[in-house]
Amino acid sequence: MDPRDAIELAVVSDEAGFDGISIPDHLFYPRELKSTYLYSDDGKPGFGPDTPWSDPWVLISAMAARTKNIHFTTNIYIAPARDLFTVAKLVSTAAVIADDRVALGVGAGWMREEFEQTGQDYDTRGKRLNEMIGALRKLWTGDWVAHHGTYYDFDELKIAPTPSKPVPIWVGGHSTAAIRRAVELGDGWIGVDYQPDEAVAMVEKISKLRDGSSEPFEIILAVWARIDADLCKRFEDLGVTGLFCAPAMTAKAPDLQTRTDAVRRFADRVLANIR
């Protein structure tokens, strides 16, 4: 979507009472894509080289400046394809502009080509993300902090601006490593592209790993089902805190007016009845 349209769509979504908006992330599309896409049967992504992948934190900041209540996250931000301080500064600044209406949704990524071009090691991306999560939490305190780890090492420093509240970190992915990362290091889990029964199995797996923990934990899902009160109740009882919906993506035409109309209709017909 054109980023200018996305900003207007955020304004309409805010007015309509949606809880949040998620922004995807990719840096570029290589002419010769050799990496296997993990979320399709044929290993190919459902987007092409001309898909406009806006920088998530630029777009979130712009949307936040035009809205009042709606929250923002990334689904997902390929943090280990960047250096630690770039991630820390971008997220921190966006969180300040948004008055703490921001969560960082992260994943290890799948496109080796992105890592090669940014000079970040692809093979250690999961381990580096694990360590990065802890280092980011330190940096966002706004205090003088140091970190001496396996992949990140720095003496005392501070960054500014920093948000007044901790930025929640939600982990995406359905591999065993991703699920464990979410439970052990994150504040929540983002899951996409599941049939309802598959989603239930994933949530039960997370609940088992959490072992009765009473700490707040977000579980946000995208399921292949029509959202209604019964579906919400079913997943709420399992501990799910949010469901993705995409009325703007299912609009019959790609123009802004058609998309905003679809968002308003969804709010009137679905959100109003659920709440």
C-alpha cells in the first residue's frame, strides 16, 4: 500500500475503534531470490518486487502523529538483519512520538539475501536476536548501560529519546525456537496463517511452556475464519488477547476510498457486535 494511503487508513481505523495496526517488513526484493519462503506450499512469497514495503518505523511514526488511541506493532520486524543501535534508536523514537502506543514485533527472518547485504550473519540470527532483546530493554531505560555478551559488546552509554514505559516485545514465528523465544524472552507471541484448530494447538503449546505463569502475555493470532463473537470467545478462553483482521486487504478495489469503506463496515458489523 502507498504509505500516504496507509496514514489515512490509520486515521479511519483509529476513529472506528480498532485496537491496533501491524506493519510488515522487508528491505528489498532480490532479482534472484534463492531463499525459501516459509509460509507457502511452493516456497515462494505472495508478493513481488514492486510491492511497496515502507520502512515500518517511519510509517508508524507518521501514523502515530495523526492518531490518538490506536496502537502499532510490526509483524514482523527483522531485527537481526540490522545492527543493535539502529533498531534501538528507531523503535525508541517511534515509541516517544506515539506516546507509548508501540510494541516491537520481532522475528529471526527467512531471506538470507537481506542479511548478506546488511553485513549481518544469517546463520546466527536466532541467537543474536535472543541477545538483542535483552540489550534493547537496557537501552530503552534511558540510563547509562553497558552490555558484554557474545554478539553485542559495549561499555556504558545512553540513548535518547527513550519512552516513558517499557516497549513490549512480541515474538513472531511458529518454529520451536520462536515459540521458546516468545515465552522465555518476550512479552507475547504473534501467530499468523492458521486454521482454527491449528491455532488452538499452538496456543496450548505456548500455555504448556508458560507453565501457569501469571505474568501478562499477549497472544495475537491471524486465523482462517470469519471473526465473530463466538470465535472471539473461543480464543479468549484460551488466553488469546487479539485477532488480526484485514478488511482493507479484502476490499474489491485497491483505492483508498474502497479500503476505508471496508474498514468502517467491519467496525459497524463486527466490532460493534463483539464489544
